[in-house]
Amino acid sequence: MPQFRNFPLPDTAEGLTEAEILTWHVGPGDTVKVNDIIVEIETAKAAVELPCPWDGVVTELLARVGQTVEVGVPIITIDVDPSGTAAPSATNGTPASGKPEDDGRVANLVGYGPKASPAKRRARKDAPAPVPVAATAVASAPPAPAVVEPKPVVAPAAPAAAAPTVPAPSAPASTAPASTSAGGYVPLAKPPVRKLAKDLGVDLHGLSGSGPGGVITREDVEQALAAPEAPSAPAVSGVDSAARERRVPVKGVRKATAQAMVDSAFTAPHVTEFLTVDVTPMMELRARLKGTPQFRDVKLTPLAFAAKAVVLATRRTPDVNATWDAAAGEIVYKDYVHLGIAAATPRGLVVPKVRDANRLSLRELAIALDDLATVARNGKTSPADMLNGTITITNVGVFGVDTGTPIINPGESAILAFGAIRDMPWVVDGQVVPRKVCQLALSFDHRVVDGQQGSQFLADVGALLADPGVAMTY
């Protein structure tokens, strides 16, 4: 007799409460093995691939692509004994009823551990109930209220005209989009492409994918945006402007970033100081180093010099690398630097960390920063890589911006904005000459860092960039 098991959404990072379904890698009828990737989800920290905890056959997808699901809610049902050879269990109650069982978790898979019982979890009033995706059709009716008891996994076959057929993800996809009359068609596109389409207001349902198996690519979205639109009727006074607006749900990285910035801005008393620096000597040193064998194969950017300057300056002003512990009534000084680098990615702003940056040479820092940026751009930064930072740099100069007033990351006491490097007139030995100049801005938590300490730290960073030889005195 078949034995059905529900796979609940696990907690993939400390404190995770929900996640969005990005991509299903399996569909009803697919055979899966332990540790096969079955689904990709987006949490408040990163995109995460979830492995299957059992061998078996997929019978039902319990959450649709784009749906936000709470931790602990089942997202897929798997028949772990499709041949019916296993002996019925006397404790799970599934052989007679044919209902899925909810036990049998595999402890070595990510996200598993002791969980509070459903009775101890406080239900969210605004959380939508999971919408099952049947093997043959997607229901067009609104999702039903959440059901506490597990339900049978075998759905009655839908009439041919009632809803379009949803192909299994493993089957080759057609390059032409399917019908969307009942909402059954799910466009094939990777998460960064979906994000780009949302930002540009392009409906993926109307596109034909040019990628392998009909997958919609970034070029398809950009071409759709550039395609000439049909002439529209002249604007009529009094017409509702809602038709020219689009609404995007706040979730994932954007939701987490917004909450973190609000918490920081209204908890830590921010002070921001500015400094304009002649970095010509730094740029000249960079040019010389790039021609040496040691740095010939390294992407040596001005950010690497700024990172090294920040790490060195924390030695003289350790307060900027400390943490205010309100619960314990203590300031925690740290003898290590986990340097955060704010990175703009297709999924939004993330701040991965260079661990123990204080132990790295300039060459090692440059390599670490390049690796960090590559992983972040590909949306592969793990949740663990964004935790427990001590101080952060935001490189606004890559956008051509001179400076700003950055908000401190929660749990830290300082953040440095590194501005664009420009050719500007500068007075040298009484003569106005063109020099390479940039602006620095330091925001710090005034509970931990006094004005004197913040000013000293910013001056030290500036001195190291204006004359890298000053590092010899540290």
C-alpha cells in the first residue's frame, strides 16, 4: 500500500518564519532520491535549494510558484513506498486512510531540528493558506482556508475544459506560452529574470522563451520592453491612474532589508561625518602593483584599498568594531573584523561578509572581495555568509555617487560610504593641480562611538588612502 509523506518547509536560517517558492524542480509522477534538489525557495536572506529527505514518487505539489509559505507548512507530498511492498506502520495511521503522514524527517538535511508543535505556533492572521497544485490542473477558484488535518493526495481528475494542463517540470517545455485563461500556465524563467521582469513591468506570460526548453531569458525580457507598443488612446481627464501603476508585494530580501533599516535607524542614534581625500598616491600605488607578478592575476580595485584601510584603522579605534548589547547592558569589543560589503544584486541589497578580514593581506582581500561579488551577483550568497558582521563598507562610488549618509547594519556600530574617485582641482604646495579625489562618509552609533573616536577613525582611513605608506606606522 502506498505511504504518503508531507515535506514541511524547513527553517534554513536562524529565525526564518516564511519563504517564497521560486522554482519547482520536480512535478507529480517524478521519481526522487534522497538529497535530490526538489525546490528552490527565497528566504529573507538568500535563495536556497532544498533537497528531498526520502526516496519515492512525487504525488502532489502543495504550494505554487510565487506563493509565500510559513515554516512548518507542507509544500510537497511524496509516496515513499510506491510499490506497496513496505509493511504498514501501526503508529502512523496512513495505510487504512490513505492520508499522508507528517513524520519521518531526516535529521541530516538542512533546516531540521526540534520544532514547536502546531499548537504552540501563533498563526499569522494575514497568511494565505497553501494552495495545492494538482497533478493535472491548477484550480482557478480562490484558495480554501487552511486545513489542520492532512488531506488525501489523490485529486479528482478535472474536466478537459475546466482548466489547462500543467506539464511536469521535467518535461521539455514548449517555446510558445500556454493558455492563461485559468492561471495554469507558469512561465519558465530563472529568479533573476523574474525579478527583472517585475522591475520593468513585463508580463512573462506573454513571452516566448528563447532559452533551452523554452526558458525565458534576460534578453527576451529586454526585447519585449523595447518592442513598439500599439498606439494608445489620448489621455482622458479624470481617468483612474491605477491602470498605469503596478504593485509589487514586499517580501524576501526587500522585506528583510526594510525591517533591518527601520530597526537600526530608530534604535541606534546615528552620527555621520564626511571627509574629502586626495587619493592620487593610492591610485599610483595600485597602478604599480598591477604590473607586479604578485598582483598580475588579481582584480585589484580601489575598494580593496579602502577595505585594507578600514581594517587597519580599527586597530587604533576598536570602538567602531564593537557592538551595543542592550539586553546585557554591555559593549562587546571584538578582536576580529568580519567586514561586510554592501552589494546590489538582482534580488536586492545583501551584505555578505569577509571573515577575519584583519588577517588578510591586500592581495588576499582583493581576491576575497572579487569572489564575494561574483557569488552575490549570481544570487548564491548563503544566509550564513550574511550573519555576524562587525563593520561595513558601502561602495557608492561604483554608481558615480560622491557620498551619502549610510544606515548602520543592525548589530554593528559603524558603516563607511566610499565615494566615486574623480579628477578634481586640488592645492598641492600652493599650486592648483588636477588630482584623484574621493569623499568618505562614516555613520556610527553614538551610544558606542563618541565624536572623537569616530573622527579619529575616519581621519585614519583617509590618511591611509592619501598616503598608503602610513600603514608602516600601524
